[in-house]
Amino acid sequence: MKRVKVKFISVFAEKMGKERTYELSDEATVEDLVDIISRELEEVKTRGVVYVNYRFPQEKQVLRDGDEVLVMPLYAGG
């Protein structure tokens, strides 16, 4: 098992709190974590941006123990 710290920003933080720690299986990917979060915060899949250790993750990236994940909403500007 590994622990990953997730920080939520803006309206996501209003719904989920500013920070949570998730315990995941050793082979868990960013996509797996997003699936877990979306059970409580459905819009994370359609309106969310995820960074791992302040970088955009690779497709199917496996998370490591101690990774810091940032979850924030997309914003449309004009």
C-alpha cells in the first residue's frame, strides 16, 4: 500500500476539503485515483485538471508513495 496526498483547489476544496490522504494499492495509477475521487466529486472527470508533483502526469502513470496530487477545476476565460 502507498499513501498519496491530494490537495483540492477552489470549488473542489469547498466540496472535498483542502487536503486528503488516500491509501492506494501499489499498482494504482492516476486514473485509478481520479475514479476514486469521482465517487464523491463527479465533476472531477469532466471539469478537473490533475497534476502529480506539480507536473502534468503521463498517461497511465503509476503513483508512488508520497506523491502529491493537485486537483483543480478547469476555468474558461474570455
